[in-house]
Amino acid sequence: MATLLHIDSSLLPGGASSSRTVTGAFRTAWLAQHPAGTVIYRDLAADPVPHLTAAAHTAGFTDPATRTPEQADAFAARLKLIEELEQADAVLIGAPMYNYTIPSTLKAWLDNVVLFNRTMGENPSAKGTPVTVVASRGGSYAPGTPREPFEYVQNYLTALLSNGLGLDVDFIVPELTLAPQNPAMAELVPLYEASRDRALQDAAGKAKELADRLAA
């Protein structure tokens, strides 16, 4: 049965979070296709993984036989995250934009799973795994907009996940999510609603497409 690795990183809970709403739609559609499948879920806001330490980092290129107890413990926690990525048939990541980039909790997860000569290098261990990233943002940073130069979510994640880890990355981008709360953006609410509805449709469609592909 197929395994989905689902990662949320929004600080906001449930329906208050645009990225969680869309990842939830993806997961619901996925489970409809894989009712007996496995979902590995990590809520990085509620249960953050540790930021990479010197012990966890140096353990990655130290002979296991010579690792210190501190290195061994730190690497064991890191290895669990790496194995979850490697075991997944598909990955779903909620990546809201905070201060132009991803949440620090998601960066910590990424730092843990990037390991040269395993997940990164000539033959990345999760190469080709499909990854769907829900990259929500309060405004618009689309090509041609004034804020395009400040888009450090899709650009960064493409560089790391696709170019670095060899994953097959696709983005769903709900935009203008602050419009309903910000009076100065009131005229943009219809555009926000259209973006939200499109993102929900895309999430359900992408989940079904991946499920069908894995079942073939």
C-alpha cells in the first residue's frame, strides 16, 4: 500500500490556516484513493523537530563505530526523519510564507533530512519521489508582480528539493490569504477566493493523479 508523508508547518491551527486547509483537501482525496494506505504525519508547529546541532551534523560524516554517545543519539533522531522521507511514495508539504521565506520549523526538518551521499549527492536515496508543496502567502509574489523579487519559498524549495534531493516537485500556491482580514486588501477578496478555490481543486486533483499513478 502507498505511503504519504504529510508535513504541516503553519503556526495556525485547522481552518484558520490556508496551507493546512489545502493540505487537508489533498490528504482527504489521497485517502479516498488509498483507504488502506499509510500516512506519516508531522505537525512541525505542534511538535517541532530539533534544529540541527553540531553533534547531529558531524555524525553524518563520522564512522558509526567512532561516534560519541551524543553524536549517536542526535543522529538516530535525524535518521528517523530521513527514513520517513525514503519510505514515502509521495510527500505533501504545507509551506506558508513567513517574512518572505519558509517557517523555521520546516527549515529545521529540511536541515535534518539533507545528508550528503545519502539523500543528496550522485544518487539521492529519495530521487524521483513526487512532492506537492502548498506554498500559501498573504499577498502575491507571482511573476510580473511588484513583489516577485521577494519570493524565497518556491525558489528556495525548488533549488533544495528538486536540484539538491532529486525530488519531483510541484507547487500549489494559494495567494492573497490576508485579504479577508486586512481592510486595505478588501478589493482583492474576490481574487483571494478564486485562488483558494483553485488551490483546493488542484490539491484534490493532484492527489487523485498521484494515487492513480502509483496504482498503475
